[in-house]
Amino acid sequence: MLVVFFSVMIGVGLYCRKHATDVNGFVLGGRSVGPWLTAFAYGTSYFSAVIFVGYAGQFGWKFGVASTWVGIGNAIIGSLLAWLILGKRTRTMTQHLQSKTMPEFFGTRFDSNMLKVVASIIVFIFLIPYTASLYNGLSRLFEMAFNIDYSIFIVIMAVLTGVYVIAGGYMATAINDFIQGIIMIIGIVAVIVAVLNTNGGLGEAIDKLKLVEDAGTEAGSFASLFGPDPLSLFGVVILTSLGTWGLPQMVQKFYAIKSEEAIKKGTIISTVFALIVAGGCYFLGGFGRLYDVDVAKVGYDAVVPTMLESLPEVLIAVVLVLVLSASMSTLSSLVLASSSTLTLDLIKDNIVKKMDEKKQVFIMRVFIVIFIVISAVIAVFQYNTKVAFIAQLMGISWGALAGAFLAPFIYSLYWKGVTKLSVIVNFIFGCAIMIVNMVDTLMTDVSIFPKLLQSPINCGAFTMIAGLVIVPVVSLITPKLSKEKTDEVFKCYEK
């Protein structure tokens, strides 16, 4: 199954080479990608091994079946509302401004090369921990299935993902995402049915969960509607749902979709996909406490693999391909976003003054290799040293990126009054809070953060919500862009 899977991925990459000859084709598929491919590309970039292994295990253990709310939030806030609020305006304004990346959008929207450069550096730095976390989501599952050093699988996954992204660019990524998305849907449904059957069906599994007790929780809370800690659950919903609105690799999908009609169809497809995949993952993780896992000793990342150990071998094979699909689709999206940002927003015109289309595509391909190597090395190091859980790495990355970009991006699409200084202030705030949180968590015994914000998950959610206040407040007291500039930017909506 793995050989067939890898062969198809490489085949698609080679097939799509003709779409990746210029910058627009390599980065955005010529802005002609249909609703099904775009919706699946959005969904598979959203949900990775981090969700299936890290988040489903950790939050299923903490909140029980109430963790399903995270998946529902992902579908409604992270998919449905994101497409409704951002989709049409993002496509229209980015085409009008001829921006191919999020940093380029900020630079053109506010007529500031400095904003573009700073945003590109933020993207590159904070996508690395997220990318590294993708590999580690696979480690426990491959340990369970194969008696081979996991580092080998990191190299295999990195190389094969690199080959099809380098060969076919965005179009290869989108087509492979569609194939990988179908695998994810089939796999999630099959695994849920199998796990529930091994516990006597849904009713009996819920009854067993009601009997589970833990220190500080009420009896039956793991089978209740909102779980033992509703406030922390809400923080997870906000981070994992609202966060997508400010992630460059997610928003870029709206740049590439071919028409407004395609956005309407894509909205429905993406929402249904998220309900099945995210809802299914978190629902499955909610039954983790029915299995004998010492999370204090082996960590939350062992919960889901333990649940799967007793399944038939063919189902374990399906799960491996499922998680590989989820991870490779997200990895391809991340490396494409990072390489295009560095090339188009940092190298071009700032370091290298003259770059033709062919040279830009070549440099992007080089950066894809560099980015994959860096993230793979970090993944091997983290795997061997057990530095942090998957969810912590992803929380830091999502919190910094979405904390920095979400509010400025949304307001920039809708409000002429956003100022350049408000964007800069929000960039600094989002990144600084998450960096301080990371250092505070790793290096100090007594935290400077209140208990609720000590978790990078909750802290990330805080930076996003705070940004929605910071940008308008700072915009009201700082110099505005000229009326001519804002009228030129917003005239695209008059057509």
C-alpha cells in the first residue's frame, strides 16, 4: 500500500511539471484551480498527523468525547466561516494587487517593502516548528507497525514530498491533496467503526467512559457534553479554528481558486470534509481513556497508537497511509508557502535585484529542499531528545503566525482605515507573546503568565483575539494611508 501510495504521489508530480514553468503556475497553479481541488487542498493542509496523533490524543484524554467540539469548531469556524468571510475578498483583492503570498499582500496593500520583508521572516521562522511537528506525529505509528528506525521514515517522507512539490508546484500539491483527502475520509470512518466495535459499540463505549475518574474531575465528566474543563476546551477550539484565518499556507488557497462560483462550491465541500476528518479524529480520541496508557510516562502522543494496536493489520496499514497522507499534504503546503515567501518577498528585489521568472522558480525549488532538510533535522533531534509534545510545537507556531497575521489580514480586506503602524504593532505583539511563552515554559520554574495562558494553545488563542482589538485601536491613533492609495486598493470590489 505504501509503495502504491508513493508511486501515485511521484507520478502526479511529474505529470504536473507543465504547470510549474513560471512563478504564477508554480505558486498558484495559474489561479485556475477548481472547487474540489481547492477545498481538499485547504482541508488536507489544515489536518495533519498533528491532529490525528497529537491533538486527538491529548485533547481526547483531557476532555473525553467533548473534544469532538474541537472538530465541529474546525468545520464551522475554521472552514465554513473562513471561506464565507475571506474567500471571495481574498481572491478579488490579491488578484487586483497581483500578490502571490501573504507578505506580498501586506507589502502592496500598505505600500511598504519593510512590512513585506518582516512578514516573510515571520513566516519562515514560525513554519519550521510546525513542519517539524508533522514528522513526529508519525513516529509512534511507524514504531508500532515496523521494526525500523523511525529516522529512516522521516527521510523517506521528506524526500518524496520534496520530489513532487519541486516537480509540479502548487498543481501537483492540489491534485495529491485531493487523493490524500479521499484516503483520510475512508481511513477515519473505518478506524472509528473498528475502535467502537472493539468496545462493544457506541452506547457501551460511552457507558464505560462514564465510569472513568481522574483526580479533580467529576464522575462521568469525560462522557459529558462539555467535558471536565470547558474553558480550556474553548481555548483549543479558538486556536485550531480561528487560527486558520491567519495562516499563510491556508489563506493562499483562496488566491489560487479560479472563480467566485468555485468559492461557493468549495465552501460546502471544505466544511463537510472538516466535519468528517476533524470531527472524526477528536471523537475517536475522546475514547482514549478506555485504554491502558500511562500518559505521565509515555506522553499524550502514545494515546492514539495504543488505541490502534489491537486493530486488524489491514486497518493499521490504512491508518499508516492515512496519517502519511495527512502529513505529506500539510508538509507540501508549508514548504511551498515558505519557499515562495522567501524567494518573492525577501530575496527578490532586496538581495538579488534582477530575477527573471525562470530564476525565481529555480530559487523556490532550492528553498523547498533547504526547508525540508531543516525541518527533518529538527524532527530527528526532537524525536531522540523528546523535547516537547506535538501539540506544544504546533501551538507555538500557530499562535505566532495567526497572532501576527490574522487581525491585520481580515481588517485589510474590509476596512480602509487600517494603518501600517497597526500592522507592525500586531506583528510584534503576536510573535513576542509566543516567544516569551515558549521561553517561560521551557526555562523557568515560576511562570510570569496567569495559569490559563501558560499553555501555548491558550496563549495562541489569546494573541489572535487580542489582535482583533489591537489593530483597530492603533489604527485610530496612527497616520492613515492616503485616500488615493486606499481608493485604488478597494476599487476591485466595485466591479
